Amino acid sequence: MNRDRHPVVLYVCARNAGKSQMAEAVTRHYAGSRVEVHSAGTEPSGRINRLSAAAVAEIGASMEGAVSGAIDPAVLLRADRIIVLGTEATVDAVPGMRCRPETWVTDEPSHRGIGGLERMRLVRDDIAARVRILLEDLGVPATDDRRDP
């Protein structure tokens, strides 16, 4: 990773409606402009999950203005870290990529019968903990004055 610029992180999930959008919002919340962050879907839904947005808002993060979209090939090639959230999406390596995609198998409370906003809170907390570790790995510690989940 080039230390003369901000690290670039791309989060990917299947629909870019919930998990990858939450990861992007939480990263912006904890890192501000110290990280260039994007999210995308392998099969974008064209909408944002309102419960995901509500869950991140509870910790002071925002998905306002978020748009569900496809992977931008230019971002894919510039990314220092590519994180695939869940098991529904895959990102194949292509020539010129700076890194191999890594997968975060996130908590899925629905498998335990937990739904609605409570489900999204648990997913948010799992993602937020992973984002904090990622930011440390990137040398961009999460801002301590922000509320934790």
C-alpha cells in the first residue's frame, strides 16, 4: 500500500443494500476522510435496506445518500483491501488488482430466528468490530470519540 495516499477499501456483498453499505458507513464514521471507502454489489438491488440504515444511525453513522450499485472496475484495481461480506457474493481476482479479495463470514442472526432491527444491530456490531480491526491493520485507528456499538 502506498503511504503517500489514503488507503482504498472496497466492500462487496450480493445486493449492496445492507452489509456492504453498513461497512462503508461504519468505516466513514470511524475513519472519516483518512480512508477512501466504497461499496458495491455483485447483483445490486437498486435500493438500500432501511433497517440497515437505522442500525448504523444508532451509532452515529449514516447511509444517507447511499446508492446500491455494481462494482466499479477502476475502484477494484485501486483498492488496497477488498472485503466480501457474507457468502452470497464472490469477487474473482483480475490482472492488475493490488490485493486478493478476502471474505468476512459475518454473523447471520436470522439463522437463530432473530429478525428485524435486532438482527441488523447484531450484524452492525459484527461488522463494526471487524472494521475497527481493518482500520488498525491499515494504520488508520478508529476515532475514539465516536460512539461504539
